[in-house]
Amino acid sequence: GVHPQVIIRSMRRAATLAVQKIKDIAIPVKKNDEKEMRDLLLKCASTALSSKLVAASKEFFSQMVVDAVMTLGDLLPLNMIGIKKVTGGGLEDSLLVDGVAFKKTFSYAGFEMQPKKYIDPAIILLNVELELKKEKENAEVRIDTVEEYQRIVD
């Protein structure tokens, strides 16, 4: 048997050597040079996509992935990039939406008459759901006057 301290000391030594070797073969990345950074990201994305189902379209998707990452910049985390799967179409129909994408079907009375395109709209960012919530069962409403009752009924 080998003493556990010998094993731990060997593991630490091996980890130190591995880190040193990685530092020796590392290629410095110039983050200030956007073209070099983009080329490096394209190579990484292409390599990562080579073994996936989309390998036949890896150039197309590599460009899309790098565009998404470069859009974020240094301030936003990578988990801000989302993928929305929509049925139908082919792989090459995929597109990058620079911003927020919603897939929502609106259907209400008069929807057909609403404008489908807005020019210079005022936009508000909400932190609440726009869906109407179903009332909980056994909801209680307290009314003191006939007028209050009439307002609820109307």
C-alpha cells in the first residue's frame, strides 16, 4: 500500500505540472483586436460544431454563434444568449435576432383591425406578466353598499 499523503502530494505535483504545460502552450488572445478575436472564436465554434448534428452547416452556425457572442461584449454573461426552437423550416432558415424575440399569437376581438407595423413606437419594459391570471377559487369580495355591488356587476 501507498500512504494517502504520498498520493495527495503526487496529485498536487501532477496538477502543478499540467497547469504549467497549459500555460506553456497557451496562445495569447488580444481582446483589443476584434478581427483576431473573431477569427479565434470562429475556429473554436467550428471545432465544437464538428461532432454535432449540424456539422454539415458548421460554417453557417459558427458565424451565428460568434455574432451572438460578439454582440454581448464583455459586460453581459453568455447565459444571456437564448435559443428559441420553432417547428418547421430547415437548418439554414435559422437566424440570429439581435435583441429580444417573442413568439406570441395574439387573438382578441378587433385584432384584425389593429395595425401590424408601427413606426417610431414608444417602448416600455415591464417586469410583470401581461397574461390575465385566473381568479383563485373561493375568492372573497366584501361589499358594504349597493353602489359597490353595482360597480362589480357592471
